[in-house]
Amino acid sequence: MSFATVEYEPCNVRLLDQTRLPGELVHSDNRTVEELVESIRLLRVRGAPAIGVAAAYGVTLAASLAARDGEGAAGSIERAIGQLRAARPTAVNLDWALSRMERALHRLTREGAADLHAGLLAEAEAIHREDEKLCKDLGRHGAELLPDEATVMTHCNTGALATGGMGTALAVVYTAVAAGKRVDVVATETRPLLQGARLTAWELVQHEIPVTLICDGAAGWTMRQRRIDAVMLGADRIAANGDTANKIGTYNLAVLAARHGVPFYVVAPYSTLDLSAASGEDIPIELRNPEEVKGWRGQPTAPEGAEAFNPAFDVTPAELITGIVTERGVFSAPFRESFLRHYDAPAGE
Ligand code: MRU
């Protein structure tokens, strides 16, 4: 089955509504920047690269609305960039895509472009196409790490639903399978919003790749009971020293993987690197509504009066990471040196 996670049509950012999966395959139409910000906050679109792509189209949407309403375009587009940037704090891909759109806006304005919408749409499409290509490269490099018959444990959702292409860690699985390897996947359900159960299991079933779902708390025991060749998962922001923010529960898996001698790989494109963050200490962690922990789709699963703590992400220290798979190959510690060999240092360094 093929589906588009994010699409753009004039005056509409169209999303596959991920809050409704796996039960319903329905779209969410976002015809204002405010609607798109809400969709990002509610995780109708989620996954670090995918929210970057959606936000880039959001800037294009702002340009088309300004042209329609005859508003001062540059000012209202800048305002939209600010609103979108504040939608979620941890995934740096959001900020990366918006900064790129902002640079395009400044260039177009400087050049006196007659049609800002067309210029910004071209940039958003370039971000989208680039992400597609990055996913393929990640898949190719990561697949080389897997034996011909492999069991991969993964967390959250890192597939086509999370990116503008085929995925990050799941791209590795898809590429390895396409190359003739036999891969089965152990997917954690990923509490509290169940991206593993609802989205990863759904994607893998569509691809007819064997998937076994486990409760998050079963990961350690599963590593003891079954051969797991690698833990492979994505990232929302990687600091210069390799510390990696990803979906809450990633750190638990890294500790368990170290305890059981399982290689632990992060798979992410350069748009997830934040070389201005020296370490995980500099990564903002999104705290979400505690009600997400205390209930599911409006039904309470905990008594009223119980407190809940709901960080959406955690930071895995670099020392627990075997390798970081990027579009330029697989990096190992010391990560800072590897990154600086391949990527520009942020201004000021
Ligand atoms: O809250 P989410 O669902 O947006 O969190 C997503 C993740 O943590 C993913 O693992 C990460 O963005 C990598 S996606 C390719």
C-alpha cells in the first residue's frame, strides 16, 4: 500500500492523520497555519523529519494565504515561521526546515521575486525530495550492518509515517529486506501514545515484514529470551558529543542493550544533528499533558488524583551508542570528531 504522509495543495497542507491509525486511513486538511500548528502538537503528523517537511509546507501555505488576502506577505510569513517553530521543542528538524525556509524567504525578498508562493513552494518541495533521498542513503548504510538473517528491536515509529521518504531505522529494515535479507522486527508498543503498536506494526504489516509487538516493559526479558541482533531507532536531536534525544524509553533500551551485549544504533539524517548543542544537557525535552499517561482516547486508565509525569523524549548518553547511521555512513565514538569531519561546525566555532 502506498500513502502520502504529507502533501501540499494550494491553501492546504494535507496530512495522513496518524492519530486515527491503524483503525482509519483518513486525512487531515490544514488550511491555516494555526490548524497546522495544532496538528503538529496533537501528533496528526509526527516523527522529526516529517514535522520538518510539514512545517516547510506550512510556510508555503502562509505565503498563499497572504497572497489571497492581500496582506504584507513577508511579515505574515515570518509570523507563521515563529508559530510553527514553537509547535514542538525537541525535534531539531522542525527548526532546521524552518530556518531553511526563512533563508529562502530572505533571498526571494532580496531578489524582489514576484511570486513568493512559487519560490517557497520550490524550497519546501526541495526539502521533501531531499528527505526522500536521505532516507534511501540511511537505509543503504544501515542495511550493511545487519546479518543475512536478523532480528531488529525498534522503538516508536521511524518509517514512512515519520519522514518524507521511507524512514530512518525502518528504512534500514526495508532496504535489507529488498536486498534479500530475512529481517524480523520486535517493536515496542511505545507508551503512552503507542506509535510502535499503532504505526510501526501497521507499516510492517503493510510490507509483509514479520513484526512482534512487545510491551515497553518486556524489552529486557525479550533480550534475554531471544537473539536480538541490533536495536535500531531514530532520533529527534543529536548533540555534538553524540548524546541523542529520542522517544521516551529509548534510554531504557540503550541501558538494556549494553547489559545484554546488543549493538545499539541510532539512524538519523544530518537535519537531526544539532552541533550547537554541546551535549544532551542542551536539548530541550518536551513535557506533554499528563492526561496522556492517565488515560487512552478519553477513557481513564488511572484513578483521578494520581499525578503523572509525561516527558515525550529522553536523552541517551553517547557512551551507550554503538554507532550513528547517517546518510554519509556509520559514525562511531568519539562522535564529535566524526561529525566535524563530515559536517560544518555551527557559526562561532
Ligand atoms: O512524538 P513523536 O512520535 O513525534 O516522536 C518520534 C520519535 O521519537 C522518532 O523516533 C523520531 O522522530 C525519529 S523519526 C524518523
